[in-house]
Amino acid sequence: MYVNLEKQGNIGILTMNRPEALNAINADVLKDLDAALNTIEQDEEIYVVIVTGGGKSFIAGADIAMMKDLSVAPAKVFITEGQRILTRLEDMGKPVIAAVNGFALGGGCELAMCCDIRIASEKAKFGQPEAGLGITPGFGGTQRLPRIVGLAKAKELMWTCRIIGAQEALEIGLVSKVVPAEELMNTAMELAKAIAANAQVAVRQCKAAANRGMQCDIKTGLAYEAEAVALCFATEDQKDAMQAFVEKRKLNGFKN
Ligand code: CO8
């Protein structure tokens, strides 16, 4: 299996597992990732997901050896499948944290950008080196990178193929935190646990409303928010949490 899924409490840890090729993505990796996403979606015990890479790399991109002889039609099939599966990660109801341990290049940077929050090890490296290989980014980079770092910075990175370190990724807003390599997984776990400790219907509605709102005008976004918050009033967790507040007592966990 090119993708491992392990559970620690309510946290699912998805590890890309093709270290001999720095976790480069081929059709089999995509298939295993798709299957792991099915498991995560169906497993009600998993509240939050962490994605990381096995070995020294997060993901060093799509598999260049596999792509080199592709003609237009098979390339389109691979691209469409990659976009579909990465968009599944972005659209997943549950929060997803990328713990970027090393190279996040090309398709690897694109996969990280589909996660809700990115935390980087000091050793992480990011970039879209596709133009140096005679192609454009194909797993969403031309669309998501400008939305995250701004249009001019995204074009600069895509045109020059410059690989940036974790600190620069932090400065341009591509990651939200940089930590020493040995603290990466603990930091991601602490963040995941903090999210998992809250009411999960509310957490998921926050994600859905925020993601949908980024694609539309603010009035439409506010309508999504109204739907999202109204729906929370149908949950026991909302009743319990507000009751506990007015009774000035600590809530003893959520039922979810
Ligand atoms: N594809 C296939 N194999 C890879 C890849 C890759 N992207 N990256 C690394 N590997 C392999 C190497 O070939 C090597 O294999 P072997 O040991 O059999 O020779 C092994 O992994 C270790 O790699 P290196 O020896 O090169 O390790 P270094 O530490 O010296 O270098 C680098 C690490 C800098 C990350 C280097 O491996 C590298 O530059 N890799 C390629 C990075 C890259 O250009 N990625 C972008 C790919 S294009 C892309 O992602 C497009 C996305 C979607 C478009 C779809 C279009 C159809």
C-alpha cells in the first residue's frame, strides 16, 4: 500500500508511503489515496485527519518517470483523476492538517494546498517546478496557489520554479507554522486534538461555510453561514454547551 492510515483516538494519520521515490504520485498512489479517503469518510471515530510523508519527503510531485512518455489523452486522464482525488481531500467534511516533513514539490505542494491547515518542519521545501519539466502544474497549482499566496507571488514561483524553504513559505502564507523537525508530528497532533475537542458538527459546518464562501460573493457566503449555524441548533451539543454556560459549569465533553 502506498498510503497508510493509522488511528490515534479520534485522529486519523494518513502517511504517504512510497519513500523509495520520495512519495512521488503515480496512478497506484492515487488509487490508494482514494481508498484511504473512503475509509476516513466512513469512519465515524475519525474527527480530524493529519497528512504526512514517510521518509525524508512529504511528496516530491507526480511521478516523472511515469509521465515522461505520456501523450495528451492519457495525460488528461491522470490529471483529471489527480484533481478529483485532491479535491475530495479539500471538500472532505472533516478538518485536514498537512504536516509537511520534507519536499512538497509539484503535485506534493498541490496536495498540501488541499489541506485546511499546513504546518511545516524546518526541513520542508515547497515549489512548483513543473515549467522546468515542460508542463504547467496540473493538480490544482495554477488555481490554489494564487488563492493562497496571491497572484503575483504564485506566478513568480510557477515561472521561476524556485524552491522555497519553510521560513519563506511561512512569510508568504503558504504554511501557518514552522517547527523543528522532531516537533512536527507532536505539534500537528496537539492541533488535531484541540480541534477534535470541540463540537464536530460545528467544526464541519465552519469548514463547509468557509470553503464555499471563498468561491463566491460575501452575500452568498453569508447565506451559507446562516444555513450552517442554524443547522447547529438541531444538535444536542449546542443545547448541552449553552446550558452548561448559563449554569456556570464546565461541559463534560461533546456527544458528537
Ligand atoms: N517522480 C519520480 N521519481 C522521483 C521523483 C518524482 N517526482 N522525485 C524523486 N524521485 C526519485 C528519484 O528518481 C530517486 O530514485 P532512484 O533512487 O531510483 O534514483 C529517488 O526518488 C530519490 O530522489 P533523489 O536521488 O533525486 O533525491 P535528492 O535528495 O537528491 O533530490 C529532489 C530530491 C530535489 C526532490 C529531487 O528528487 C527532485 O528534483 N525530484 C523531482 C521534483 C519535481 O520536479 N516534482 C514535480 C513533478 S511534476 C508534478 O508534480 C506535476 C503535477 C501534476 C501534473 C500531471 C501531468 C500529467
